[in-house]
Amino acid sequence: MTYKIAVFPGDGIGPEIVREATKVLGCLTSISGIRLELESELIGGAAYEQCGEPLPASSLDLARSADAILLGAVGGPQWESLDYALRPERGLLGLRAELDLFSNLRPAVMHSQLVGASTLKPEVVEGLDILIVRELTGGIYFGRPRGIRVLENGEREGFNTLVYRESQIRRIAHSAFRIAMKRNRRVCSVDKANVLECTELWREVMTSTAREYPEIALSHMYVDNAAMQLVRAPKQFDVIVTTNMFGDILSDCAAMLTGSIGMLPSASLDASAKGMYEPIHGSAPDIAGRERANPLATILSAAMLLRYTLGENEAANLIERAVRDALDSGVRTPDIHSPGMLEVGTAQMGDAVVKAMRKIADSP
Ligand code: IPM
Ligand code: MG
């Protein structure tokens, strides 16, 4: 059995970090016998430059035909003035929508070696292991009508629409509850039900769907409070389930608890667990091409790909253990560097993970 993986390096640091993740997958093939066929295509700004659009048909075709997708990052300042439909971000949002990748899993796990790299006190973040389940193909990101219009008095008005159907809420609820059953069975649904009708319905559907999961303890929290609780006492959470935009914001916040946004992977799944895997950080144009990017979020995304879409749990465990061993050996990219550690570049970090994988494979 050969799995076909679509690879989209994208923009900025995307190509550098994806290069390291494919290095790790290459090593996996050589030591495990899992056969992966990687095929790359353009997306985002890189695709716009070559083809005039951020998600060319060839890229979408490849994504559709692959078993799973690995993506780096999209976007950059040179494309910010483009028409909305041509922006790099549309490439990413287009993939999410076209493939119906509605369930976005964003784990925030504190690696014990990096406790010192967090801006929060060690006792607040030590042992942190939370999972944000973000609805990814609905809400204000996709709601219509949207746009900028000119009013009668000549003033311009921007508008977007926050909209969720019951069925959209129900399916992300099931997603969150099922995953929580494999964890600590606590789900906190985050909304703004005190102000927004749309999330009043969200709360209602979450509550009624939870009746099918009697072992799940469901709680509700307003998003402003959730943001505060995440930095005050993040360990109170197990699984957080929330809307597209709240999830976007809260997952950056959760990422920083773990020391660096450069550490966090993500999975975006459809109803049959086919998925796209990407680091939660962006294209970081300011450090692109300078070998300063942390490839671990992308490498850990590749591990999630093996686990969630291919069902290759042992291979996923191997990569995750190799990442821990690499950190134990003291290597650190600049974003997670602390005194006494060895600062390394992007490729050296990838090499350290590969070396750790080989060592694990060679040990009896
Ligand atoms: C993310 C990113 C994207 C989002 C951008 C790049 C469109 O911030 O995946 O969190 O807002 O969803
Ligand atoms: Mg984001």
C-alpha cells in the first residue's frame, strides 16, 4: 500500500519548514517500510505569481486525489494589496471549503523541556495538554452577504455575516465529543451567547447533542472569559470547541502558552477523516529564507497526518518521540531558545529529529 500525500509548501517560511517535514517522512519510509508518495503543488502567493490565482485547478485536483495533505503556510506583505479573491489566504480557505475540512484540531501541549520558554509562570503551564476543536468551514469566515458597499451619503460600509446552521454546529459537536471520549471527557464550548443569536443557537445545539454522550461533561463559556481563563488557569481545560473565528483567536493564545507558536501542529478533517495538516503559525515573511524558522510544528503535523488519516499510530508515535528526544539533546531554534541551549537553524533541527528517529529505530 502506497499513500499519496499532496504537499503544499506555500509562501514565506513554508518551503523551509515543509522541506524538513518531508525529510522526516523520507526517513520514516526508510526505517518503517510505510510507503509515501509525495507530490508538490503551488498554493497561495507562490501560485498567484506563477498562475495568477492562489488555488489553481491543478492544485485542487492534487488535493482531491491525495490521501492526505501537508501544507506549510501562505501569505506575505507583497500580496496584501491584491483583490480579496486573489490573496494567498484564499488558497488556504478555498482548500478548506472545497474539501469540506470542517473539523480543525489544534492541540496545545507543553513539552516539559520548553517550560522555561513560555511567557507564563511554570506552575501555570507545566503539564498543559488541551485541544481546541475549531469549526473551520462556516461562521463569519464564509457567511454571506459580505463585502464593502457605498452608502447613500457616500460613506463606505464593510460587512460580514456570522451564520451557522444547526447541522454545521451538530457535526462539529460530534467531532469534539468523540475526541473528548478518548481524552478526559470534558468539553468547554466557547460562544458569545449573551450577545450573538447565532451563538445562542450554537449553545443550544451543543447542549442537545451532548445528550448522546452521557459521559461527557459539557460546560459553556463566553469567549472573552475563555481568553482570560486561557492565560489565567489554562489547565482547567481539556477540549475546547468553538466557532471559526473564536477558534482562530483562541488557538494563537493557547499556542503561546506552550512557549512558541512554532511548536503547534494542526489537523483539518472532513467527515471521513481525510485531512489537511499544517502548523498553526503563518508564513513569517520577516524570517523567511534565513534558516531561523522552527520546523517542529510542521514535523508534528506530519505525525498527526500519520495518526488521524493513515491510521499509522506507531509511526506517529515515533516522530513525536523523536521530537522530544531532539529537544532533550538541547537543540533549539531561536523562537524556543533559552540560556544553556544550543541554538540551531531550521535544517539542523530537522536533522536532529531524523537522527533521533534513527537512534530509536536502531535500539533493540
Ligand atoms: C489560521 C490562519 C488562517 C485563518 C489565515 C492564514 C487565513 O490564521 O489557520 O489560523 O485565519 O484561519
Ligand atoms: Mg490563525
